[in-house]
Amino acid sequence: MPKVKDYYDVLGVPRRAHVRAVEESYWEQAHELKKVPTRKAAKRLSALNEAYEILGTPHKRLRYDQQWMTSAAGGEARPSVLQAFVSLLSRPFRPD
């Protein structure tokens, strides 16, 4: 399995960052990069756009986090807490 890019590192935010912190980091960095029209700045802005596209959208961020966890585990999929919770709720109720 190919290594997943660390979009949190690209944006300079921690993994537990609120979506608002992700947005603020993106806009702050993008604004500064747009002031300097160089190829290096354009490449960095492209990386920021890619990271923000994923981390700024809740369902894409969840999918990305799951892929990153799988990649970090060496390709071995580990169920997330959310997946375990959904699995538990989807079982039929059987009173004892």
C-alpha cells in the first residue's frame, strides 16, 4: 500500500485540529503565498489546496484519516472506534 501524504503536516495543524483551525491555517498560508508569484510558491499553494480539499470536507477527512491509520499500521486495517460503534448500533436488539 502506498504511503499516504500527511495533509496535517502540509497545513501545519495537529491531527485533532478543529475544522475552523484547518480553515484558518489554509487561508493564512494561501494569502501569504499569493503575494509571492514564484514557481516554488505556486507548487506550495497547490499542495495547500490539495490538503484543504481533503481536511476541509468532513467525510473526505474521515476517509483520509482511516487511510492514514491503515498506512501507519503497515497496511493492516484496524477498525476505528467509529466503525465499531456503527457496527454495534446496527446489530438487532435482543433483550436477555
